Amino acid sequence: MPLDNARVQVDSEFATLRTVVVSRSEVRAPKDLATIGHRPPVPDSAQAEVAAIAGHDFGEAFPREQLRWEAERDNLAAVLRKHGVEVLRPRLLTDAEKAAGATTGYANFFVRDPWFTIGDNVIEGVLQFPHRRNEVLTSRELLVEHVIPSAASYVALPTPAIPDPGTGAGPGPFLEGGDILVLGKHIFVGASGMATNAAGIEWLTKYLRPQGFIVTTVPLPAHVLHLDCAFGMVREGLLISCPDRLPQGLPAPLEDWDQIHVSETEAEAMATNGLPINPTTYILDPEFDRVAAALQFRGITVELIDFTISRTFGGAFRCSTQPLNRTD
């Protein structure tokens, strides 16, 4: 590992990205989509495709689209490397892991959610959707190699309770990285009921409080999977937000920030889910040319990458990355 990238710490959503994990592209939906417990969190235009892969690996059902999907993540990795970012990749799922998900499904496609970094804490979370419960396993080797030798803490949430049949996901605790946004000692955690729950937030608050962190819950509408599907920080004082997805508005520390507003339709297509490389450079899909123009007007350099297939699954650039070193 390069010495200048050996630190494991995330100071904010827009601090200079130095080491990041970029997702793989593997998913198999459950045979019975009802076992997800919620309507699949993907755009309305993709519901038919999700139904078509129930019980099937996406790459087997749609081989051409699978190649495009892999190319999207490879292109993202290439742009990040161009900007001097060290890029790591999770391993692929093993045959045994795929076999274990024959009924529940499996996922290795959005590394933002199964674990996350807050300050110098690396935390393994717990995902609500059954087909994603083991997604952390493909990152374990990276965590052992990069986190264990570092000064960072490495912890995991308690194993969630097993629910009674027909009662949904159960009490958890559930805590997912897409719901967690970092701004120094302020940690914002989304809560829609589809991902992170109160038990997960309570655990995180208790763990972080001795370190001086302030954890703030941000309520979300029931159809919004994660907080980064409602707003995203670009740099100090600037963010992209969807007011329709923030029923109680922005958290108090962000109320006075300059906002680029997007509609519900744009947010569903992942307009808030770009990725800052540093405070002056931002990655976005060309689908959002209006947002790109607004960023450029504010002095932000925008790198455009087609992420059509990734967005079909309800995630984009932030969902497809997990920083290990984001520091100034």
C-alpha cells in the first residue's frame, strides 16, 4: 500500500478522496420478490427487469447489459485513478456464496452499504434485504489488509434478530452506509423504514458519542431507500437536494448551505448520488446535464460518466464506492 494512502479515515463527504473501494457487478434477485419485504427500490422504468431476474443472476439473464454494467464500474475506477485516487476492488462471489443464496438471492453490487467509514472508525453494518445480508464478505479481505494494520477501529453491529415468519425484517438492528453522511463530527443518518432503523441509529449513537460525534436522524419518505437518494454534499456550503424527499427539511447544520434542487423524478434516477473527488471536482451521470451546468456555474469541475445500468438498480456513484481515506 502506498505510504501516503495508508491512513484509514473519512473526514467528510467532500474531503479529498485518496483511497476508495469500487463495487463489483453481481446480483441475483430472490426467487420470491415478496421476501424483500418492500417494493424493490429501483425506478419505475426498471420494475419489469427486476421481475425478470427473480431467481436468476443478472449476468445470465442479460449478458450484454452485464458487460455494460461492468464497464461502468471500470470507467469509474479509471477516472478516479486519473485523479490520483488509489482504487481497490472487492473480490467476486465464490460458488459457495452463490449457492448459499440460491433462494434468498445474493448481491455484490453496491459497496457503500454493507460497511462504512466514519472518522477513523470502520464499521460493518447490517442490511435489511435478505439477498444483501452477506454482501460484506467480498470486502473482508480488503478490510483485513488495509484496516487491521492501521490505527483505525474496526467493529461490527450485533447480528440481527431472526423475525417470526410473515412479520417482515424483524427488529434488527439495521444500519446501512447509504443512510450515513459525514461532515466532520456531524453524522446524518437517514430513516425511511426500508434500510436503517431506530435500533441501528441507537447503536451508532452510543458507539460514536464518546468520540464527540453528534448523530442526527433525518426522516425520509417510505419509498426512499437511503439518505444519499435525498441529498448529497458537494463541498463546504454546497449540496444537491430533493426537497420532496426531505419532509422535515435539511438538518440544522446544513440549512444555510447553497442548494441545487432536483425533482422527485430526477432524484429517483439518482441525481443526488454523485461523487465528490475533492471539493472542486465532482462525478455525475450525463443524464443530469442541468445539475452539471449548475455545478459548473459554481466553479465545480464535473466528470461525466454514463452509469445507466447501475442506476437501474437504484444506485449510482456514491452507492458504488466506499472510501477508506478521505482527508484534507
